[in-house]
Amino acid sequence: MAYKTRLLQALDKQHLWHPFTQMRDWMADDNLIIERAEGNYLYDTDGRKYLDGVSSLWCNVHGHRKKQIDAAIKQQLDKMAHSTMLGLTHPPAIKLAEQLIKIAPPGLTRVFYSDNGSTAMEIALKMAFQYWQQTSDRRQATRKKTKFLTFVNAYHGDTIGSVSLGGIDLFHATYKPLLFETISAPAPYCYRCPDARNCELQCLAEMERLIEKHRNELAAVVIEPLMQGAAGMISQPRGFIRRIRQLCTTHNILMIVDEVATGFGRTGRMFAVEHENVVPDIMAVAKGITGGYLPLAATLTTEKVFNGFLGEYKDKKTFFHGHTYTGNPLACAAALASLKIFRDEKVLEKLQPKIAIMQSILKSFYKLNNIGDIRQTGFMAGIELVKNRWTRESYPYEARMGHKVILDARRPRHHGRDSAAAPHGVILRPLGDVIVLMPPLSITIRELIELLHSAYHAIESVGNHR
Ligand SMILES: *Cc1c(COP(=O)(O)O)cnc(C)c1O
């Protein structure tokens, strides 16, 4: 290992505190330092090469150093790096809003910018709450609409509002005294469903019951459409979000969708809700919006919600919310370039065969005994490792099986005689014992096969040596 790497590792351990990381373990390990990236690969400070198997935390869409995005940011940099959206506006934010509305489900007409997924959701929940508070009806019945229906194992970010909407005990339970209460509905998790054998969508029935019971106090239903990401890639049966849309419409409740993970092509369509022709009232997007270049997020809503905030200055119906770097011009320029690539390079069209290949290769993974369930929606997949396939018993939390697999995947591997590529490793990030595969949409078919090959052998080798 190069001297430079050693020095940087030491400094990192001395000064840094990493997110979602037990720092005692981190400080005992040799940690990878990524210093450059190109296409779908990352390179560490010792020049080793890795496939970016999770799109640099689910963000990178078109690969790294994508010429058009690099150029767009440089061009914007020559004009202005930052201004403000509070009291002023600027061309990249305006043009991007127009583009977002064009690709968003019909009916979403307004864009409120922020800079990460948690704040996009924070904005969504404040918008929904305030909307009912100032929607005029004679009996003021909408004032009672102050609650949110959320799902078990949901993840909407790490700020206190978005944590309140969340339902992952490991992350959220500690903060309970700080959180507002929500009405929590069971989410489908078919692999661990007690009634899976005679599924009549019991999860849906319970949700329906809760919505009907609380219809007068519900401001909104909040959901990650098609797949709960951070929960471990838990997919919903077909028709689930469609049914939520119907119930929300019937009972005059807003539907908030969190497309932070699923947006921008991840599920095979631009947005996950398109699979079921659902138009939400509020939609949060972030991760993939800039192609994985810069922090940017947006909360989209309808003219109906927007109009609820119009009034005389003295009425104080203003949405009093905004972040300093909201709608940053460099980030908006990157997002505009990313959307142009979607159009010019027919990204979604070219993605379809890759989704099919991933699906067919993942089927063969069931040969491995330590795999319980494989869930895939478009180009997001989770492989759930289990100690015992027959009883579905999980590994103990402290065994860190997911972590062991991703460490093994980093080892350089040859990919058969046909592969022109030099041996290289793969970067993955697990969710507990679920191995996540979220490659950049730009991954080539050969690279995709290499990624799956590496994941397979890493799971196999850890299963054999536990
Ligand atoms: C990542 C994620 C968030 C939080 O986004 P940040 O940019 O990390 O704040 C919210 N919701 C979903 C579904 C996510 O996957």
C-alpha cells in the first residue's frame, strides 16, 4: 500500500466521523480511499479498479466523468456558481423546472427545490400539513387533517421530520421521544409474510381499514412507490400504489410519493409511479436528479396544492421554508445535462434489455443455499441472505454477513476468457444482510455480467467460510 494511502487513512481515522458507520470498526479496518472515477469504474489511491455496483450510493446514472455533464458544470461555473432563490431567480433553475414538469406525471406543475432527499421529504410533509391548515372550508373540517399514514420499514431520510415518517427501528427507535406520531400501516413484505401462502393482500386490507378510520385526520399518505429501498429492497405487489391513489382521492387525502431512490430511470421508467399510471399530489426527488454529480432535490406538486398557499400578504399563507443552497445553479446545470442525456442517448430504451439480463442471471443465484429471497424492480435489486433457507432464519445481526460479502466483492477477479477487462473488484454497500445491486444505468452488458459474477462468487465464498 502506498505511503500516501497510509497517511490519508491515518488522517481520516483521526478526524472523520462517517455516516451510518460504527467508528470503532472503521478505525480498526484498512479503509478504501477512492480518488478518481471514469465511466462505471472507481479507482482507489493505489490505482486499483472497481466497478461501481451501487451507483455511488444510488445516485450515479450515466457513469462518472460523463462528458456532457462535466462540460455543463464547467460552462455554468464560468457564469456563476451560486446565487439565491430567495427573492431572486436564475436561468438553470427555471429551465430545469420546465424540464422536470415535462417528464413528471401529468398534473404536477410546481417545483420547489432543496438539496437532499431528506429535505425534499421534509418539505413534502410541511406542504401537506400547511395546505390543510389554510384551505378554506366553512366548517374548517380540514384543519383536523394533521396526521400522516406511513408504512412499517419506510425510510424517508434522516432529519427529524423525515425520521418521524420512517419505520426502521434500527435507525429510528432511539429518537422516538423527539418524533411526531404517525398512523403506521403494515407494508407488504411477501417473503416474511405470515399469510404468504394464501395471499389475499391482507396488508392492503389493513391499510384500507386505517385510511377509512382516520380519513378525517389524515393530511397525507406517504410511500416509497414500488419498492422500499433502505428497508432492504422490499417490493410491493402490483396494484398497491394504484389502490392508495384511489383511497386518497375518495377520502380527500394527499398522496405523497418519495421517489428519491426510484426516480430518474431506476425502475425502468422515469418515475416508479408511471408503472401504475399514478399521479401523486406531492412527489419528492433527489439522488439521481443531477446524474449523481451534485446535491440537489426537488419537491413537485399540483396547482391545487400550490393555490392553497396564495393569499393576501397579511394572510401569512406563505410557505416559510427554504435552504441556503436551494436550487444551486451548478447542480441545476448538471441536472439539465443529465435529462438531455436521457433523451439523446435513449437511456431508458437501452436499459430494458439490461434489466432482463439482470433478472435472468439473478434467478441462477438461488443455487446458493444462503440466499433466501431476491427482489428486483427494474435496475434496483436486493438479495436477502439467510442462515437457513427452509426456516428463513436470518443470520445474527453481529455476524455482519452483508458486510463480509461486500468486502469479498472488492477483491480483484478475472471474468473468464472472453473478458477483455483486467481483473477488478466491485464496490457494493449492503443493507444489513441484503446485498444491494444498483448499477449505473450506463453499465454495459459485459460489465453487468461481471458485476453479477462478482456478487455471486462473493456470496458463495462467504457462505462457505462462515
Ligand atoms: C436516500 C433516501 C432518502 C434521503 O435522501 P438524502 O439525500 O440521503 O437525504 C429519502 N428517501 C428515500 C426513499 C431514499 O432512498
